[in-house]
Amino acid sequence: MIPLGFYLGLAALLFSIGLYGVMTHKNGIRMIMCIELMLNSANLNLVAFSSYTNTLDGQVFAMFSIALAAAEAAVGFAIFMAIYRMHDNINLDELNILRW
């Protein structure tokens, strides 16, 4: 069995890659992909601790989180496609239509 520390290290690495992507990328679709990477690192932690404690609680929360992430991605992509149709660009630094 793989020790818990390896799972936590991998999850920390995935989360840091996602955080770096959110802070540096300007494209909206790339930002959503990086947010999904951060959510998957949290799911990895939930499943790792669930396996470590021999309970199913973490796996249930991970399945719920995956369903919420899918809904978030669908809504986000729909918004970005609507913005792309209006402006032919998804660069978030150049857009100001969501401001007052």
C-alpha cells in the first residue's frame, strides 16, 4: 500500500500547479482548467484520507465534488462561449462586460 504522504505530496503538487495557472494565465478556458486541477487535488486528498481511515465518507464527498465541478465547468464554458461570440476573444484582462 502506498503511504499517505505520497498522496498528500501529489495533491499539493497538483494544487500548486493549478494555483500557478490561475495566477498567470489570462485565457478564461485555461483558468477553468486550472481550477478543475485544484478541485481534483482536493478530491485526491478526500479519497486518500478515506482510504487511510477505512471509511467511505471521503469518497462520497469526492463524488459530490466531482458533480459540482462538472456543473461549474459547464456553466463557465457556456459563459465563455457567449463572450467569445460577442467579442471574438476570451482574454479576461481585456474584457470588462461583467463590470458595472
